[in-house]
Amino acid sequence: MVAESVLATRETSWSEAVSQVHAVFAASELGRLIEAVARRGYAVLGPTVRDGAIVYDQIESAQDLPAGWTDEQAPGHYRLKRRDDDALFGYVVGPQSWKKYLHPAEVRLFSAERPPGEGQGGTFRILNNETKPKAPQAFLGVRACELAAIAVQDRVLLEDKYRDAVYGARRAGAFLIAVQCTQSAATCFCASMGTGPAVANGADLILTELLGAGGHRFLVKAGSERGAEVLSDLQTHAATDADLHQAETGVQEAASQQVRRIENDGIKELLYQNFEHPRWDHIAARCLTCANCTMVCPTCFCTTVEDVSDVTGDHAERWRRWDSCFTGSFSYIHGGSIRTSSKARYRQWMTHKLASWMDQFGSSGCVGCGRCITWCPVGIDITEEVRALRDGGSHGNP
């Protein structure tokens, strides 16, 4: 069973003990891990193959995981491919992020109804809706960049002046099982953003998938007391130096595979000083303002609120839905939209993500996952646009 220093030593503080523990379990034990988490009342959510992509959905067993699949990514390009092994996490990131569950695309805030038989003069009754999931959520397969994105959304939606109650209800108690990346896609640039591919903290369990001569297995480290409790249900053995070296080497190789990067020194000033740079026109000539980049981004948080009613007038609902700075109505005020062109909308998104986000929340809004590059229909590459601005010099302040 998992190392005694966590489970048996009471005189040592948990945080001190657990920080020293690495264990290994066979890949066949992953099903037991899922069962152990579910037995504690969590709805287990993780990666699975559907509609030609790796997406996040309810996971009942290890059989639901994308065994033997990987993804091929490039600007405007995503394809699944078969691997030559049975890796369960041998892919990078797909079109969905954990924002899908923590900050869902649609939430019914409340409904209102007029009691039957009261007619048009009847009084409406407001029905508050339960905005938290029926069971606490466990996320299996969280990558380092996604942990960074969750931390960013925590800062924006929980730690700012106005707290998002919907996000808070879903975030509270979420159990995070991270998996370190041992490969990168052509669109990844987390290493340059300081958000991966290694997982330092922020998860209840941290896994690294190991394949090769030692067999298919997982190196695991508990990141919390409840993570250690779950781990105690598995058959594990102490990690060897070879296991630790293989995991570290794999993560380093993932970082070295990344061909894209963003140079962050002075990036806020760079964007503020190049508000009228001709590069924005070059981007606008390609941008479809489809909002794909904001939909797949794990940190974008903008929403709109809509009220709807049925044809009888006896029932009404208020819904919160994801919105995007790429839609024409997003910046609409009295008299019209502030940003009427694709140039203005893309400039707003990129400048907010990499510059004004720092002024608002104290960090970048980008974690280097590369989704906005992969899922842009015309392959606009945010790393290339930053490089072009640097190469082109200053072209006026906003």
C-alpha cells in the first residue's frame, strides 16, 4: 500500500509527509482509482473519444478512456491517430476544457411561473434553480496548463470584487487528478508561459504515465490529504529512482518538443504601444470572428444574460450563456456596437488576454494550451502575431 509516512505517521504534518512520497501502480489499477473516487460520492469526469475528438465526459471505468489514441494538431488542424501502444493519456488537449463543468456554457439562473387558473392578473412565483451539480465533481486527466487555467478562473470568478456563485458552487470540493504531459502538440507553448508541462501543485493526485521496459504503470504523488486517502485504496509500491528519472525525462522531452513560444518580457507594453500596428489589418483579413478561440479557451469567462418566456405568458426563465468579444452584440451600448470590425474585435481579445488581464487580475490570461491555434478555422496563431508585433516596432498608443 501507499507509503507509510502519509498514512501511518501522525506526528509528522501531512503536508511535510506527502511532499516526500512517490508511489507506482500498474495501469490495471486505474479502474480501481476511478472506483475509489466514485465511492466517495464524486461524479468522475475524464477524457473519452467521441465524434473524432478526445472530449471530457462522465467516466464509469478505465474502459471509457482513450486507450491507444493520440492527437495530431497544427494551426486549424486536429486529427486523432492510433498510437503503437496502449497509453491512456497519450494525447495533449482537445477542444474542451474543464471550464465546461466549472463555468458551464448555459445556466438557468431562475424561472418564474404564474399559478394555473389565476389568469393574466395572477402573481408570478420566482423559482430559484439549483446551480451546483448533483454530486461533487472529480476531474481525471487535468494537464498542467489546465490547472493553471483553473487557478486563473479562481482569481477572476472567486477572488475579485464580485464572486460568481455558480462557479463557486461547482469549484467547491472538486477533486483534481492531474496527469503530467510527456509529449506536446505542435500548437503547445505552455513552457514559455511557465504553466507546464510539469505539474507542481494544485491537484489532489499527480500522475505520470510510464511505458516501456518496466511495463505500463503510473507514477503518482498525493497533493492533498484526500488524495492520499484515495491512493490508500490502490495496490502501490515505492517508486524507484528509475521511475522518477523516466517521469522527469518524459516531462522534459515534452517541453523540448514545443516549437512555439511567447516572449513575455514587456508584452503588456508591446501591445499597448502597437494599437494601430498594420499587423491588425493583416489578422482582420483572415479572421472570421467565429469566436472559436474564446469558446475553446480555458480562461475566457464572458457571459450574457437572456430572459425567455413561453407563448402563454405563464412561464419565464432567465439564462446565463457564454458570450464572446468577437460577437457584434458583445460591445453594444446605446447607439450601437463599439467594435464593429473584425480588426477591433481580435485586437480587443488578444490585448485583453496578454496585457490588460495583467492590470485587472495580476497575471496573464493565457496558459499556452494552444487551443486557440488548433481550433481557429483559418489557423491564426497568437504566438506568431506577438512575434510580428515585436518585429514591426511601435505604431501608436491606444
